[in-house]
Amino acid sequence: MTSSTETTGIVIEPQAEKINLLGLSADKLERFFADIGEKRFRVQQVLKWIHQRGVTEFAAMTDLSKGLREKLGDLAEVRPPELVSQHDSKDGTRKWLVRTDGGECVEAVFIPEKDRGTLCVSSQIGCSLDCSFCATGKQGFNRNLSAAEIIGQVWVAVKSFGGFDERRDRVVTNVVMMGMGEPLMNFDNVVDAMGLMMHDCAYGLSKRRVTLSTAGVVPALDRLGDVTDVSLAISLHAPNNPLRNELVPINRKYPLEILLASARNYLHKLPDTHRKITIEYTLIDQVNDRPEHARELAQLLKELPCKINLIPFNPFPNSGYARVSGNALERFRDILYKQGYTVTVRSTRGDDIAAACGQLAGDFNDLTRRKARHEERYRRNENQPVRMVGFNGS
Ligand code: SAH
């Protein structure tokens, strides 16, 4: 047994804190086994025990030798995040609150539809990007989730559906990184966790069914295609820079032209053709929902293979914004249709358990007092919604 290794960066010492195998990618697990003098095929066995059978005790991993089970017990553990609560909506949406190592909580949401079951997973505790219409941003940022904490949400969800049984049909068929946080600000851990979602010995989802959603961290997006080929969603929300600067402040650093070029490059790096990017556009009453916005959006996206997902804004206390009206939504959608775009409208699910997009983890943790400051500003009436800021660059 080595006491440390240059290859993995993992320090293996009998008294050291145990390594949580839950979050190790197949590559890292392979290096871990190499470091303790074990064969590669152990990787497949252990991945299956953890992610397909939901086993956390090494003693129960019966196709490993007794010696190896004991060795693993000394050095490692399989520790999912602690489940704090689970809520079921009337419409079948399910939401879990899980506690991470530092005691803070994050949420994951499952949304059943006719032909699929989508799990929405968090990548950070809070978020640093502070998009003006997102409840998570109002909490401030605490820290990145580890790969174990990210894949742990999938583990908890699959387990809660009585998963881990090969004879049953899958309940979770898709995973979207659209919970709390900005996945590209937690690059390595998100890539490792998504690798497990797709690995045949773990959750075995196809790359088309694992989606990373970003507000546009361009340098990280530029690297993403070198290490993965998951589906990509871009949170656009505005068809011009002045308006997007207000709604998605990271746009001031990486404006639309740079972001869309980076998204196109991502598609070019994928080995298969015919992939499309999903453009997410949250429609906010009288902010970004006018016909002019739709036409400008259609023009902006002309060169990008994409489909457009319209998300009616989900209100939260003191947001200062209102949900788009039904008429404005239809008008917006029809303009895009007529220009030949594939457009979907995200139906609001889990309303009764506050499980909708942008509503996650509003109440249990004010991480940096940003939420309190936001409420204070609102009380002083400074936080008026943005109205038609800079349409057409004006
Ligand atoms: N940070 C990532 C993923 C998190 S949010 C991103 O920005 O893509 C997932 C989606 O929900 C994003 O498109 C986000 O802009 C949107 N969203 C956030 N708050 C919302 C709200 N209150 N109503 C509707 N959509 C919201």
C-alpha cells in the first residue's frame, strides 16, 4: 500500500479521512484501486454495487474478496448526502432536500412526464452569478458541491423510487444540471458527476439525456467539449446585450456574440452531427416578452442549430417581477414558430411544493445575507423590475 500518489493526488493513509468512493469517476476509481494494488476490473464491480444496487456497505459487496472488503472498509466509505426531507406534489413532482458535509442543504427535483422522468440536480450551494430573476442567486454563494454531493442527489432520487432493481423500468431517464448553482463554475466536479450519470456501470444514461445548463461562463464552456459530450442548454433570457446585462450580469463579462460563438464551437467538437443546443428563455412580464424581443431573438439565433425552451417566470417573494401573460407567451412563441424554430414551453410543475425553476432553496439558508439585503432593498422600494431596458441596443 502506498501512502500517497502522484497520479491521483489521493493520499491513502490508514488514519487519514476515508475517501468517499461515491463521487469518484471511473478513471479516479481505477487509479484508487491501482494505488492499493488491486486490479482494474474491481472498478466495474464497485461502480455497480454503489450506483446500480445502491449498496453503501463494503461487507455487502459479495463478489469482492473478504480481504479487499476489509481493506476498503479501512480506507474508504460510500457516503451519500443525508436526506432531510422529501415532498411530493399533486402532479407527481418530487423534491428532496439533502444535507451536505458542511451542514447546508441543497435541493433536487424530479419531474415526471409522459415519455420521460427528468431529475433536476444542483451543482453549488447558492450561486455567485446573481441573475436578477433567480431565487438561488438571492441567497449568495457558499461553495461548490463535491462530485459525491452532486451524484449523491441522483443516488438519493433513484433510491427513493425503489430504483436499484434491474428488473424495473427506469424512473429517472434524464438528468439536467438546472438546480441551484452554475455548473460551469464547478467544472471538474460536475464533469466527474456527469461521467457517472452516463457510465454503463453506473446510471447508464445517454449523452443526449444528460444536460448541462449554463448562464454563459465562456472560458469553461470553451473547455467543456474537450472532456464531455453532454447536451448543452444556454440560459439566454434576452436577445440583446443591454437587456441581458441587466438580467444575467455575467453577460457584461462574456457578451452574447462571444457566448454564442462558444456554444457553436461546443457543437463542432461533438463527434456526432445533428446535435442542437437548447436555448432557455425565461419570459418575464413586460421585461423581455414583447414581439420585438421575439423577432430579435429569431434573428440572433439564425446561425445556431438550436431549439428554444420558453420558461414562464416563476415568481418568488420580493422578486419584483411578474409571470408572463398567456397572450404574450403565445405571441412570443408564434413569432419564433413562424421563423422556423422548434419551440417548447416549459409547463410549471410542482407549484405546491415550490419546486419550479428558480424557486429552489429559497428559505432555509441565507448564505451571505444577500437575501436579507435584497429584501431590505425591496422594502425601500429600490428594486423595481427592469422594464424594456435597452431593447435593440437603445
Ligand atoms: N446556472 C444555470 C442553471 C441553473 S437555473 C443556468 O443559469 O443555466 C436553470 C434555469 O432556470 C436557467 O435557465 C435559469 O435562468 C432559470 N430560472 C432561474 N430562475 C427562474 C425563475 N424564477 N423562473 C423561471 N426560470 C428561472
